Amino acid sequence: MTRTEMPSIDAYVQAVLGKKAEDLIVLDVRNLTSYTDVFIFCSGRSSRQVIAIAEHIRETLKKQGIRPLSIEGMTEGHWVLLDYGDVIIHVFYEPVRRFYDLEGLWTGARRIEYSETGSPS
């Protein structure tokens, strides 16, 4: 895949929304960084829900033959990072997400709109 092609992210978004993740944000960062194409941010209402969302994402994508390069933060459940290479998913406990404000660091990124059901807007 060349850096100008957008990976198909619908499967990732559907996996994220499968456990009622909140405040979904999808950013196209291809022109801003060399290590990934898309960031997906979402939140859970508790550390337990964050872990459940992350585990659901991992299992759902695994069934589709998509495996992460690495996963960090599953033990604590405050911020889980699932690295799929072209797509990096951040699952935050809401207060931790507000504290770090990663979306604020990527204000130059194009936002990809999805409805709450996971279909492109």
C-alpha cells in the first residue's frame, strides 16, 4: 500500500462501536506522520469498560484475520493502545482522555466522519 491510499477502516470502526464505545473520532494522519495512516479515538465510562471495548476490538478484528502489532495498557484500563500498523486505536477512560487530549495534538489532521452506528457520514 502506498502512503496515499487510505486503508479500509470500516471494520475497525465497527469493532470499536461493538461494545458501546463513546465519543468516536477518526483522524486521517497520513500527511502528518510516517508511522500510521489513521488514529481512532474512543472512550469508556470506566476502566472495566475500556478493557471490555479493547478486548472486543481485538477479538472482532482477529476473526477477520486482522491482528495487532502490539497492545499496551490492557491491565490498567485507563488508556489502551491497539497498534494495527496503518490504524492505531486509542481506547480511553474518559477522564484520562481529557487529561492527555491527544486529538488536540492532531488539529491538522482531516477528520473522517462516522455516525454512531459506524457508517460513514
